[in-house]
Amino acid sequence: MSRLALALSALVAVLFAASLTTGPSNTSTLSDLSALLLGGDGPLPLVMREIRLPRALLGLMIGASLGLAGAAMQGYLRNPLAEPGLIGVSGSAALGAVLAIHTGLAAVFTLGLPLAALAGAGTGVLLVLMLAGPRGASITLILAGIAISALAAALTSLVLNLSPNPYAASEIVFWMMGSLADRSMTHVWLALPLMLVGWVGLATLGRGLDALTLGEDAAEAMGIRLTRLRLTLVVGTACVVGAATAVAGAIGFVGLVVPHLLRPLVGARPSRLLWASALGGAAMVLAADLAVRLVLPERDLKLGVLTALVGAPLFLHLIYKTRAEMT
Amino acid sequence: MWGCVRLSRLISLGLALAFAGAVTASVTRADSAPRRVVSINLCTDQLAMLLAAPGQLVSVSDLAADPHSSAMADTARAYPVNQGRAEEVYLLAPDLVVAGAYTDPATVQMLRRVGLRVEQFDTAKSLTDTRDRIAQMARVLGREEEGAALIAKFDADLAVLETKAGTRPRAALYHPNGYTLGGGTLADDILRAAGFRNLAAELGHRGGGTLPLEQLVMAAPDLLISAAPLPGASRSEAVLGHPALDALRKGRAGLRITSPDWICGTPHVLNAVERLTEARRAMPEGGQ
């Protein structure tokens, strides 16, 4: 287990460094890092500190958030299909963020943007949990997810289409697919407080989720208060997904792919899967963000395109397996 | 008194008859000239408003009256606007529709299918193209004389403005979403005429494209030109407030706001050249 933690941490560290040293201007890795740490003359320290550092930090934070949220939801619903993007949590967070930006709330109140996204994500999680029920049967979960995603996407498009700003309508794709291009330290500071709250909340769920693998009755007999567990899950997920979506749009499939890949490596224990998925998610988003910069640097390819290319086939595979188990 | 009235009536009747005769004469002379012209593109709107005979242009596109896009928004308010949809254009019963080369092909095909004459205008990619567009509009409207006069004035004004400055400072166009205009564009030619080098063209950009913020900051242009903010918020425009750009502006690069003068190949591009030339003269090391 500690070998896995070490390996994942090393992977994240390498990808973080690669993210810092990848960019359109061809400067050497050494001068990049010295400009970042020591400053100096010329524009390079500005590029490193104001453009590349926030991008790498956000990739790390958002990836960890999505991986953690995916692992927690899957643990609670005991269903490998639960994923913030697929079941509409990211979509409703995007709706909240878009409403905050286009009503002007984000402009008058600094934390308005992440808090509105938090409210959107919270509504999404609550709706899914209510509709899917505590056991989270696959079919109701997916149906509820489709309904919430579709509604949130439609309302997001509506708000953007009604905006007087001609650029707004073209931003639909950003909110649906996500991107880290040209984000600044401002966005890091906007997202970090909520993410910290969410990370702490979700990290405390480990014992409860482990107990829940034995069934609800057994968990309650072991002293787990299910209502409290459920509340922590809703608030924690809403915090991390809301903050991530507010600054980078809805990035799908991270919370699906990462826990699925890591589950066998942690002996299928939800408590271990939490931290492993956080590290794995950070690695996946950092890698995807590197890929969009290396494959088509001039096109601002969206992160969601890459994560969906990896995630969608896996999702189909999971559905196929779920169907086989049911018949 | 009575006599006076009668006399004045007679005079006015005579004048009216004479005027009607003149109108008939001019119509017969330019018989092929269209009488009801509808424009459905921002740039053809402006060319048509500059060149059409009174009453010849019956409608312009809604963008023509938008001060953020149109250099002639005030003039355009005198015309009924259209949204460029085939149905409403057809109901205006035009005998000529002027459209851009990139107007929705479905609309253009539909208009042609119902028997309307549609003239499409290519995008102007240089100041020379602008002369050609003026000539083309004058030709399709049957207003060759007015067109020739406008072109002559354009050439004369440009000759006064055009700079052959020795040191050419570098300017960068940076629009929402990091959009820039490189070589082979009207904006590039405007920069050249005003005595600037275009950073995007030097970095190898041809046509429109995105300039990574990082490359812009590394290149540290002498002048940063970006668009004025539009009403309503958008994420695309948010990049113009990035801390790295603020730091760049504090240094040597000034900020100039582009106006609708940059968009279309009309004589208004000369206003853009003039404003840029003034900006260059105001720069500490750039002006000569």
C-alpha cells in the first residue's frame, strides 16, 4: 500500500514538473525552474509565476478533487457508475457558475462564483441521491444522472444564449468540456478554500465507507451514523466539484476512470481508494492538460475531450459488465 | 393673395414635374441599376450606405446599427434593419441582395432559389482589397461615378497617412480568447500603414488565430492593442484582465482599444490608421 502511495506521488510530482516546463515558448527546463523559484529579469519569471504555475496547481487541485469525489460517491452508493460528471453534479455546478457570471454576482462578490457553483453542485448531488435512493441501483442512478445532466446543460446553454455578450454563446463548450488555458492565481485562490473544506470532509468518510461495504444495518451496528455520513458526502462533493467546475468547467470521467483503475490495487477498500483516487485523479488531469498542450497547442483543445476519449469506452465496458451481472 | 398662391402652386408643380422628369431620365440612363437593395452583412451594409443613391438601399443588417461592430451605427439607424433571414429578405422584395462571402450558405442558396439576385463580397484582406470592394459595390449598385470619387479620396487620404518610418515598433493584437490577427489580414495592413510591425505575423501567424498568452508576454510588444469590453460578462474576455497582461501593460506596452473601424474594408479603416499613427508618435521611442 505504501508502495502504491509512493508510486502515485512520484507520478504526480513528475507530471506537475512537466506541466510547469511545457509551454509554447521554447525555454530550457533549468531556466524555467530557476525563474519560477528565484525570479530574475525579463518576462520569464512572470510567465512561470502567473501563467504556468496556476495552470499546474489547478490541474493538481481539480484532478485530486474529482478523483476523491468519484471514489467517495462510488463508495457510498456501492456502484462503480457513480461519477460527478456523469450523474450531473458537474453540470449543475457549471449552471451555478454561469448564473453567477451572467447575473453579475461573480463581479460584485469575490467568492460569489465558487459559492454559486457549490450551490449548483449541492443541488445536483441531493437530487441524484434522492432519485437514486440510498442503495443507488444502476438504472435509477443513470436515469437520474441523464435527467439532471440534460436539464443543467440545457439551462446553461439558455443562459449563455440569452447573454448580451456575443462571446458568451461560444463558451458553452468550455462549460461542458472544461479547460485550464489562461487561468491565473486568482482562480487558484478562488477555488482553494472550498476545496480544502471538501477534501477534509471527504477524507473523514473512509471508516464509514468501509463499514458500509457490509451493508447499512451492519454499518449502523458498528456505530456509523448514516445521515451524518450522507450529509458529509453531499457537502464535501459539492464543495470540491463546485470549486473545480467554477474555475475550469465540467471535466468528466476522471472520477470514473481513476477509482476503477485503482480499486484492485487497494484491495477494494473504500478508505484506501479515497486517497489513492485523489492522487490518481491529479495525475490524470495533469496528464490530460499536458496532452492538450502538446497535441494541438494552437487550438485550445478542451480537457473533457481527452478524458472522455479514455473514459467513455471504460464506461461502456462497466455498463456491459453491470448488465451481465443483472441477468 | 390668391394669385400668389396660384403662382406658387404652379411653380411647385412645375418643379415637381421637372424633378420627376430628371428621375425618369436617370433611371432610364442607369436602367440596369437595382432599385431595391437589401444588405445582410455588416461590411456590405457600410459600403452600400456610402454608395447607394437615396432610396436605393431599403434595409441593412441589424449589426450595422450596433455601435460595437459598426463604424456607421448612427447612419444605419435611418434604415430598417433585418436579421439576414431568407424569409424576411424575400418579403422586402429586393431586386438585389448584397451579402458577404461567409454569409450562411443556406441563406444565400435559398435566396437564389427563390429567384433573387445575390452578390457576395469577399472579405478585405488589405487596404488594396478595400479599394476593390468599394469598386465592386459601386458596380453592382450602378454608381460607378460615386465609387470612383470615393476611391480617389481613399487613395489621397491614405497617401497622406501612410508612414515610411525607419524604426517600426512592434504591436500585438490580443482579443478575447487570445485571438490575434497575423499576416495577410486587413488588421496587419492597417498596422503596416501606421508604421508598426505586427508581432503575430513575425511569430509566423497567417490569418486569424490564437496567440498563447505566454508567447505574448515573452515577446513583450511595444504596443498592445485589444478590443473594448462588450456589455455582459464573458469568460472569453476575462483573459484580457489576466495579471500577466496587467504586468505587461505596466511596463513598456501601452493599451489601445480597437474600434469597429478595423473590421470591414471600408474607407473607415483610415480612421484606424490615423489613431495608430497618433499612438506611435506618442510613444517615447517609436515616433520619428
